[in-house]
Amino acid sequence: MSDSPTQLQAKSLAQTGEQCNGRASSMPADTLAIAGRTLGSRLVLGTGGFPSLRLLAEAIRASGAELVTVALRRVDPAARGSLIGVLEQEGVELLPNTAGCYTARDAVLTAKLAREAFETDWVKLEVIGDEDTLLPDAPELLRAAEQLVDDGFVVLPYTTDDPVLARRLVDVGCAAVMPLGAPIGSGMGIRNPYNIALIREAVQVPVVLDAGVGTASDATQAMELGCDAVMVASAVSRAQDPVAMAAAMRAAVQAGRLARVAGRIPRRTYATASTPHEGLADFSSQPDSSPQ
Amino acid sequence: MIVLNGEQQEHGAGEAVVSLLELLGLPPDARGVAVAVDGEVVPRASWETFAIPEGAHVEVLTAMQGG
């Protein structure tokens, strides 16, 4: 009997896991496609917060990430080491962000400068509305997304966990949506898993959980909820051992993806025996010889 | 007078973008760099020819670590 598409996918995923352990695989890897680009990893890594470029490079390798975010800031003549050089050496694709922008105008200009600097039309669009929560400003975000899509950008917006806003962003042409699990850098995990699941149902583009991941189980949960990928930054870069945490996130995303494809059992209030009752010995009519 | 990355500079007005890059210690073909003058992108192809207007606000940006 031939395997169903789901079984094939699960086999492929299992072997992706084996590849982690250095074993060869003849099956196609479980890849993620965004706007026609194929990525072999469902983990996106932010470069912010790493104490050194050397640790960043080691963490990239441990994470297996193929897409990493970078920010655009004023040239510092005193800066040491080249971030671009390190990322090129690691062979990863750049996803420039518009972090720190509070208006559509600033975000659009920043995206255009990033396109000029990094020769990519991909942008992780962030338009922030509040400096304490760093939550997205929905009207400005939508406005910026629309302008950038019209200008030919591949837009991946950082958004709230609102399924309606996610749909509106996709309606204006965003290539993926990046809903938050919790505020940036909070490490609070996924505060509203129901909304993340609703977003998965609401849109036909990849859903990349972004922000809020604190530890590996949060990344697994995101994948179990149906996200196509997870982005982590602080959870890795500010961990006590960033390289070990990068490896943990890699395994966590693979575990969550495997579980999603495998299909979990439904939740029930009462027990359902896993051992059959049939054939159980009947001792009730036999003499009790146990010591009194 | 111009404002370069937030700091006032006596010189720079009338000069090409590449001379400002030099001021920041960057080569004329600096990779991973983008330039905006008064809120407009100056494409790399124009760095040799674009003259900075008097009083212009110039931003010279590059990759930094960020989420």
C-alpha cells in the first residue's frame, strides 16, 4: 500500500530530524515556501541581542535557520566586525526589518533603504505603536503594507494575534503574516493560542509566529497550532547559553511540526483506557488466599 | 552646513555622496550601506554624481543586529 500524502510528509519530517543527527536521507526535506522562495528550515532567527558576532555565527549554525533578520541603523565608524560579512559566511538569507519605526512613512522609507543596502525586496514590516509594549500600530501597519506591496516588496508583517487584521494584511498582498505570541522580548509564550489557531484558518499564506517565545516548548506549541514557522530572537540570544538554546529551538520546531502533521488525539474530560478490557481474568468467584 | 547621521558638519554641502562615505571611513562602493537625503533614497548608482544640497539631512545606514 502506498503512503498517503500525510504519511509521506511525516516520513520526510522524521528524516529531517535524522539529518539533524548527521544521517543521510533520500526523502525530500519538509520545506517552507514563502513568495516562491524555498526554505529548508522552519525556524527564523533574529540577530538582535547576541553578545558577540562569534556567538551569533555559532547560534545560526546550531539553529539551522536559513533566514535571519537584520536592522538598519546609522553607520558607526567605531563599530568592530562586519555583521553582513558574518551572515554571508554562514550562507543565510537576509530579512531586513523596520524595527523602531512608529509611522507608515518611516517604515516604508526604511524598507526602501534596506532594499538598496541588502539587495532584497523582502521586508519584515514592523510599525510599532507604543514603546512600553512594542505592540503593532494596526492602521499604520496596514497602510505601510499596502504601499510596500504596491512598490514590489515581499512583505512579512509583524502583527497582533488578531485574525481579522491578519486577513486584511493578506488582502492587501502580504506574502506571510507574523502574529505575536506575546510582546517582543517578554518570553511569555503564546498568550492566546486560540487566536493563533484562528489566524491559521483565516489566511492561505504562511503564518510565522513572532515574538513572545521564551523557551523551546513555546516554539513547539506554535507549530502544533499550525504555524508554518517560528521566529525567535531574544529567547536564543539572551539565553544563558545561546548556542544550546538555538539547538533546542531547532528540535522544538521539528517536534511541533511532526506532531501537527501526525494529528493529535482529541482532549477528553474522562479517561479512555489504552489497554483493552476484553480477556481480563475474573478473580471475583475464586477463593481469596491472600494473607489476612 | 549639513546634518550627517544627526550631527552637524561644516563641510559636505555641494559634495557627492561618496565624499560623505569617506568621512565615515567607508569605501566609495561600501556594501550593505544605504543613503537617504532629506527623506529620499539616493540609489547606489548616483553616489558619485548626487550633490548634497546645503542644509540637507543625510542618513548613512548599514546592517545592525536586530530582531
